[in-house]
Amino acid sequence: MDGIRNIVILTGAGISAESGIATFRGPGGLWEGHRVEDVCTPEALAADPVLVHRFYDLRRAALDTVRPNAAHEALARLDREWPGELLIVTQNVDDLHERAGARRMLHMHGELRSALCAACGERRAWSADLPPGTACDVCGAAALRPDIVFFGEMPYQMERIEAALARADLFVSIGTSGAVYPAAGFVRGAQAYGAATLELNLERSEGSAWFDATRLGPAGRLVPAWVAEVLGS
Ligand code: OAD
């Protein structure tokens, strides 16, 4: 890994698949059983808050039944041992990266174990069910909602992500279909700033042709092997 100091990693649902969390697209995916427009848009939340809150309550509760897998563990090891800059940007709303011990990371699409006040914007840790009409501790409005970035809303911490991409020597995408922007565009952004790019995925993603290199296989096998390579062990 000569000349590599700053690394940005983008993860998607594929990294949590071997932990037992369903991905979104493809057979058995979450979007097969639910229409995105019914549970993942501001319009859906306004039209049927009970359905939308229930959808995320079930997914939040399911977190108690899953554990980080070898891919999360490997990225946590990289975070502990990599001497250069590192930022793990996850599109996932589960908490498996942090439960594995990763610290230099952010959730660009929100978090299941967080609640967002639609009135004042306050975010707070939340692990129980979240019925519509729950009051915000800060402003008092009965407006807490799942802290999920719905389609049509701005992902979190885009400035921090852009800054990290601009400084990256290596951009690695793991377990994401490349179907959702702006995350799907990070590979081209990183490349424009001169970073090398690598994709680790079960199958070629939609943006696969943009990557300098692609390795195909399950994240639980590919990611520990890649991390060992990077750390030289
Ligand atoms: P997708 O479900 O679109 O894609 C998951 C990717 O992971 C696919 O390319 C699979 O081939 C791959 N995959 C599956 N199992 C794998 C494994 N064991 N190892 C490695 N790769 C595997 O999920 P995302 O790309 O994360 O947004 O979806 C992006 C966004 O779309 C999500 O964050 C979500 C969704 O709508 C919001 O909820 C806002």
C-alpha cells in the first residue's frame, strides 16, 4: 500500500448481510416487501405515520438479534491500527460498525437507534419503539420521528465526507449496489481528486466500471483479507 495514507470507505447493506440484516434490492430485499415510497419518503411519513414508524420500530427491535460479522470486525481493526486518516462512511442505519468498535465513522443515512425532532431538529439516542406523536425533550413538540434520511432529504455530514474524499489516496466501496446518490457518486468524486478506487462486493455494482479494481465475494471473507493486506500482516 505504498503512497496510501488517507482512506475513505463507503459501506452499504451488503456488509451487514452476513449478520442477518436484509439488503434493500434484489430477491428477499426490504424493497421487495415494501414500496420505497410507502416507508421512506417525507410524503409517506405525513400520509401514514403509524405505518412508517412501525416499519422502523421493527427494524430497530431486530438489531437486538444480530451481531457484527467478520467484515465489521476487520474495519474496526483497521480503524484501531491505521496510522493515517480514515473515514468509514456508512449508508447503513444499523449500529454494527460501532458495536464492532469502529470510531472514525459516520452514518450518512441516519440511524435506527436515534430519533429526530421534526420541529427543532434535535437528534437523540433512541432504543425503544417510537410511536407517532412522541414529544421532544428539547422543544416539547410532539414531533419525534425515525432519524432516517428519506428519499428527497439531504444526507448527513456531506461537507465532512467531501473533505475526506478530497484528501483520500484510496476510496473503497463495500457491499453497496451503487443505486442511490449521492453515495453512488463518491467513486467518481474521489477519482477526480486523484484517489485509487477499489470495490468489494458480492456482485458488480451499478457503478462497477468506474472502479480501478473490483473483488467479488462475500464481505465476511473479502474485507478481513483486504484489511490484513493494508496493515501488512
Ligand atoms: P442494496 O440492497 O441496494 O445493495 C446491497 C449490495 O450488497 C448489492 O450490490 C449486493 O450484491 C451486495 N451484497 C449482498 N450480500 C453481500 C455480502 N455478503 N457481501 C458483500 N456484498 C453483498 O443496499 P445499499 O447499496 O446499501 O437508503 O442501498 C443504498 C441505500 O438504498 C440504503 O442506504 C437505503 C436504500 O434505500 C435509505 O434508506 C435512505
